[in-house]
Amino acid sequence: MYANDRSAQGVTTISEENTDTIFINEITTQPATQSRLLELVIANNEAQSFRTPGYRSANFHKSDDGERAVNYSLWDSEQHLIDAITAMAGEDVNLDETMAIATPDFRFYTLVYTVQA
């Protein structure tokens, strides 16, 4: 996976040939708060991640039932992401509100297979 274009219009390209770190966060929420949750996590990403070393791209999705949001981001390495989380820990001004309306479940992943139509 690799997204070399770091602009806001950049495209995330998934490829088995690249070994970047994949961070997936599945967030449980309620239908009434899903839109607000996405506003918060997207704002946090825009405020912090673009200036963080090792950051490649992020994608945000919402479930049609309103009960989940999924964010996956690509990083140069797991250590880049750990460093970013550590550095950003005190900067997330929306963290209390986010945690009040959502339950995150995040993990590191490695791409093992992809297929193209």
C-alpha cells in the first residue's frame, strides 16, 4: 500500500508490493451521533496527521446503519504511527467528546492479498 501524493486530493493505492503500516480503527457509535463522530475524527486527522512524519493517507467510512465508522490510515512504518500517537496525545481537543459518543477498536494490519477486477 502506498500513497505518494500527500495532498488532500491524493489517492490511496493498495498494493501487495508495498509494506507500509496499515492502521484500522473501527468505531462503534449510535446512529444519532455517527455524523458528529466523523466530524470529530476527520477534524483531528486534518489538524494533526498532515504534518506528521510517516503519514501517507487516511480514509473514513460510515456504516449505513449508523452504528459504526471505520478509519484506515497508511503510515511509512508502525514506529511512525506510534510516534505520532504519542506526540498527538495531548493535542486532541476533541478526545473527551469523541470518547463520550464512541468506542474505538483499533489495530495494526498487514495486507496479505489483493485482487483487481
